[in-house]
Amino acid sequence: MKASESIFDWLQGEWAFVREIPGYASVRGEARITATGEDTARYEETAVVSLVQGGTLRGTQCYLYRRLAPPLNGMDVSFCETGELFERLEFSARPEGGLEAQARFLCAADVYESVFTVDAKGRLHAKHAVRGPRKNYQVETTYTRGAKAE
């Protein structure tokens, strides 16, 4: 993707993803981002979670996207259940190519720090570091366009 393209428009479609939560679980799933209006979209994922201690779970997640007004290239990401803002993602060009956005979210005493990158192969990478009195973990997800989860 080129820095001049709208990330909001580019993200729409079907994705497969692999998510690692070191020490806790690995996740494989599929996500779909669908326009719900000119400047809004809905992210929905289904996944199979393989727990490190054994066992598997099935899960779903949903977010609402709202395009940021130009000249910003990005979106506000809100929780479907509450409409509360989770992250504001403002993408910009990376010196080595691709795009990057960083975000920070405070949830009670916990802090979520995120970095999203789009690489030269058109993959989206999301890294979240979660820290708080009862939380200390990282989540890394790689999305591949149009593929099916294995």
C-alpha cells in the first residue's frame, strides 16, 4: 500500500490472522472489515484459541471503525458493545517503507500500548503491550489479505 492511499478503504475485505500471546495462547482466525457507511466500518473476527496449558476455545471480537477526517490517514476504533473509543490510529509513512500507527489506551489501571504496521508485502501487523497491576503480557497479530486461517 502507498502512503497516499486511505488505510480505512484499504483495510476493508477479508483477512486471515495468526495471533501469539506468549506464555498464554496462540490464535488462528479470520476477520472481515465491512463498510457500514461512507466513513464507518465494522470489524468482526472469529478465531480458535489454543491455550498453552492445553485445550481450545472459540472466540469472536467486534470493533467499529470511523474514518479520520483528511488530511489524517486513519480511524478511530471503538468497542462494538459500548461504543467506547479503544484506539485512534493515525497512519504515516515509515522511512523503510509501509505505514505505521501508534496508540495508547487506558483501561482502569491497565495500559495498552499498540503499534500497527503495514509491510511491503501488504500484511498488517498489530502489537499490543498490556501492563497493569494484574496484567503483563504482549499480543502480536499478523493479518494476511484474503487467505483462510489454517
